[in-house]
Amino acid sequence: MARIEIVDVTDEARFGLIPPCADPSFDHRTCDYWEDADRGSKAGRPGWLASRADSGASSTAAGNPFAPPPGREANPFAPPPRTSANPFAPPPKAAVRNPFLDDPDGPPDDNPFVPQRPARPAVAAEAPRKLHLLGRGLAVFGSYAKLLLADGDAVAYCQFGPLSAYPRALRLRELYPKLPDAPLPAVITCIATTPAARRGGHALRLVAEVCEDLAGRGFAAVEAYPEVRAREDSTPAARPDFWIKAGFRLAVDDERYPVLRREL
């Protein structure tokens, strides 16, 4: 029996474990299909995988004829720039001191009786773009993705979250007025297993964990929007029969994009 572990994707180390898509034209790590209702894509974009530290301003400005030239090093022998005083300008106003806030001798000492706010989790500023999309609600909602590891190897991936995080899902859902408006459900936008690990129940186990997590976060239901005619390798949203096995029911029957729903 393989040792199974399910982890949240909240940092670059876990993000780097996301397995490649079965269809090489797609990439979980650069997909913004559900996050961008109009221009989102599932295509692989290698440029998205570089951290922002690797593609800083100096590299983006290279080869740009309109970019200003890089600043020269300071000359220690050059006289300081002259700033002519304006005799007609009013003298600068001194800041009004607040005796209850300002300390002329420096910042106030730490008060051990004042409760300290815990640092909120956040994605590093230089992280890849997709990781920033997955971490948008990290401080309030929690993670938007999970991995299932079998003996340390990532074999299944799931992306989920509130409807507000996925405008395309929200727009798709609006096509079906019979769906309940309140309370709004969470959504699972992507569930995928590596080809070598298929038929092992990993995706079902991962979805069950995601549903339990979403219930703990206060959601009353979760929905998925599979594509009926899509090939197995090209549908990160799985097929309707998978969701039925996972405890979902057919909420809206549609020949192309049915809605599967599970009460939590």
C-alpha cells in the first residue's frame, strides 16, 4: 500500500510538485481558464513558471528602445546638485504633534498587554503568476488547490474555491436559472490524475477531502461543470459519471455542460 498524503498548495515548493497534464498542450501551473471569464486559457505558458525574481525590471527593459537608460553610478568627486531657494515660497509647516501618538524619543515600547495580530499567510511577491492566483484568498478563505501524494509523488491535483474566485464558473452558472441563488456554492474547477496513477481511486479520495474541507469552511454545497464530449486527457473537470461516483447529483442536465452538485 502506498503512503497517501493530501497537502495544500500554498507555496512554491508545493506548487512545483503539481504534476503535468496528460495533454501536453495544457498546463495546470499556467492555466487561468476559470479565473478569466473572457481571455482565460488552459494552454501551457512556460513564461508563467519563472518567478518574478528571475524576470526583474532589468531583464524586461532590455532591448526596449523606449526604456530610459540605466542610471549611472554616482561620482564621488562631482559637486552636489544645486537647489535654488525660492524666496517667495512659504516656510515648510512643522507637523502637528499628537501627544498621544508621537514619541519624540523614538517609537513606543512594546506593550505586552496589547494582543498581537498573527501574521496572515500570503504568497511570496516573486512567486509564479498562477501561484498568486491560487493564493488570492489565502488570508481569508484558505488554499485554492490540493495535491494527493502517493509515497511522496504527486499523482492527483484539484483546484477549487468560492465562485467569486472563478468568473467563468460564475458566468456559466448564470445560464441555469433553476440553480439555487443562496447560499452560493463552492466550485471544483479542476480534478486530474496522472495517467500512470489512474483507476487507483486517487481522484475520488482527493475530491472527498476537498468536500470535507469546504464544509469546514462553511459552504453548504459544491458544484462542478464537466464537459460531456471531452476526451479523458483533455478534460480537467472530469466527466459526469466521475462526479456521480463522488457523491454528486445531476442538478442540471445539459448535452454539453451539465451541472453536478453535492450538498455538504
